[in-house]
Amino acid sequence: MRNKVLLVEDSKAVQQIYRNKLTIEQYQVLTADNGMEAIKILSQEKPDIILLDLMMPIMDGYKVLQVVKTDPRISKIPVLVFSAKGQPEEVEKALNLGAAGYIVKATTKPNEVIEKIKTVLSQKHVEQEFTHFSIEIREDAYDARKLSDEFNLNNFRCASCNAPMLLDLIPDFSHDTPWFTGKFYCPRCNK
């Protein structure tokens, strides 16, 4: 499945250059000409990453970044700020608002932007891969009996060593709403 990029850029020329480059690199590209369009698209689509200009009409990139990072439905989407400005205070402000990185247009080539996108997306996937929860289920817990019967467990104990079984819950990020896949395992036997 191709990664989806939301490119938020008011310059049609810059937008076209990066749309073409991203498409060649096998990304699915959504575009917005300003911050309001970006917010509208984000209410309907969930891109894998946002490439965000700061200086735009109607709603600037800082406001878009604030909206994205305070909305729990989209706050995990990494945002790469993509701006003509590169003053230290602007970079600091964007990073403090939750940007995953800052790219200065004038000094960065399209190939470097693609590499930065790949790096940020790979970090996102690594973070997701290692997030999981292990829970011990107690016999008197709500629906414990139902779980025990469904998974053919003997009072939530390992059949080999009689140690309490744990339930390993792994977030499944392929759904729009929080979802987990899970499996029971024995911490002693590692099976």
C-alpha cells in the first residue's frame, strides 16, 4: 500500500514540482492550497504524513499544526514543516508545536525532501511496531470466564508450568479507531 502525503502549499508551481516528485516516488498525493483546505481534507482523509508550508493565506501553517496536534484523531500524523523561512525562532516554534522536522525550501532539493519523508515514516512505523501491552487477567475480572472458555485456558494458567498467562495486546494502526490484536502467552515458557 502506498503512503499518502498531504502537501499543503499555496504556490501552484512548488505544489506541482513536489506532487510530480512524490508521485514518481510512489506516494499517493493530496494537495491543499491553504490551511483551511488542509483541515477540510483531514476531516475526510488520514494521510501518513503532512508536508506543511507555514506562510499561506486564510490559515497559516502554525495554526494547522496546532489543530493537527490537538485533535486526537489526527495528532499521531507526523508533520514536516516545509517553509521558505528558516530563522531559528520559527524552527523552534514549529518543533515546539509538534512538527516532526523542519525543511527550508530554498536550501533543500526535492530528493532530500523525499529522504526526510522516508526517514520520518520509518520512525513512525518503528514506534508503532514496539508499542504493546502485557496484561495479567484475573479469574474474577469482567468477562474473564468468557475469555477462558473461548481460548481454552485453564484458569489463565500455562498448561506446561502452571504460571499465570499474560495477554499481549498490540495496537493495530490499520483501523481509524483504536483496535488491538492480542494473544495469550506464558512469561516463563515464552510461548
